[in-house]
Amino acid sequence: MAEHEMATLVNEMELLNHPTRMRRMVDLGRESRTDPAIAAAIDGMERGGFFERLLAVQSCCGSADGARALRMLNDPSRIIRGRALRLVAHVCSEAQAIQALRQADPGRRRSLLRMLLKARRQGPIDSFLDDPEV
């Protein structure tokens, strides 16, 4: 069922222009919180090609799925990693944001620190800087 649902969603997305496609993925992200079929389809997209993974990372804007954003920080695509990095400040829990800071290379860490500061997420920054292992 999930593969069929994923294929149907991907086909639907291919017919839309980019801004409409991105808004639709935010809406689907919201729906995935209560609809297991949509959640499974988005999980499948995360394991797909570039287009599908781009859709999956965009869904985090609606689902607030910090775990997905965190996983996608390791995506093979620089574009998707960048989008996931921007999401961390907005959708990740404090623990997830700290984990993202720990695993980031120095350049991405600096960017993430700025994004967290701009989002007024001082807690993860303080916890990260207070960590003696950093």
C-alpha cells in the first residue's frame, strides 16, 4: 500500500509547478501526523531519488518531523542537506538540535548556530557550548 501511495503522490507532485508542489508537501506533512498511509508514503520518498527526497524534506515544514530533518542532514545531495539544515532550527527538539550541532562540520555548525540564534533557540546553543566534549 505504501509504495502505491508514494507513487500516486509523486505522480501528483510532478504535475504541479514548484511553489504549488512545495505548499502541497507542507500540507501532506501536516496530514501525515494523523494519516499512517501518508506518513508511510513520505517515509518511502525519503529513500527514493533526488526528487522524492526533496519532497520528503519539504514535508517536515508541515509535520515538524525533527527526526526526518536530522536524518536528511546526511543526504548525498548538498541541496537537500542545506534544506534539512535550515529546518533544524524550526522543527527539531532541543536534543535533536544539539545532536545536529555535534555532528556538523565547522562550516555547517556555524550556519546552524546562526539559524538557531535567529530562531531564538538559545537552549540548544547553550547546551552545546556547555558540553565539555565539544
